[in-house]
Amino acid sequence: MTENFDGIRMEITSCFVRKHEYWEKRRRGKNWIARITGLDTRYGYKREFLETTRIGREKVFLLEDFHVGDIYEIASIYTSGTTKGLKDTFVCTEITETHVVLECIPQEEVLERYADQEENVAAQNLVQQLLKIVTKDEAVELIQVHG
């Protein structure tokens, strides 16, 4: 769906971040920015949707919701028979005094980053479950024997 959107620069005003230039203004338009926090079997990504607030008539985001290195799903789509617009994943590469800079990141990289994280979480959960059943010493012995 994305039409070669390499990056997005969002203007900072005080402690607020203004909407990006691709923001869909039509009534049938849908817009969101969500921080990706992991993988989800139903929706693809676990997401925390960033809330907007208003300054006068303008919707803005809070600057504190953007962090360098975090990955965001950004969508500004319009549906009229076919869906058009922007929907892709971006990594926050820089926050300057004047702009939040987001660069497009391939889905493969997003999946790699969070697949590793999900494996670590699964391993931690298994260890926690094991420690509920056996003592710590028994768990260490099981790990040494069964690798």
C-alpha cells in the first residue's frame, strides 16, 4: 500500500508533535500512529496507539511518546472502493529541536527484532513455570543434564 515513503519528518512545537504531511483529511480517512511492542498472532504486531490531543482545532501528539530506536506503525489511509495511502513501519532515527525523524523499516527487520524478543520472553516464562514445580537446585540440575 505504501507508495515509496522513505521517511517522515514531523514538526515539533513546544512539547507537541504535529501531524505528518501524509495525514488523511477526508471523512473516510483513517489515521494512526502506534508504537510496536512485539508480535501478535491476530493483528501481526502488538501495538500501543499514541493518543492525540488538541491545540485549538489541530490534533497533535505528545513529544514524550516518541523515542529514538522505537518502531512505529503509521497509517493514513482512505478507502473508496480501493484503499490508498500510507501504512508502513518506521523507526524513529532522530529527534531534533524541530523535528521527529522516522525512516521506513522493512517488515522483515521488524519481525527479526521482535522474534528474538519473543523467544527470550518464552524462555523466561518456561523458567518461571519450572521454578514453580521444582526447587532452584533441581532446576539447575535438570538444565545441566538435559542442556
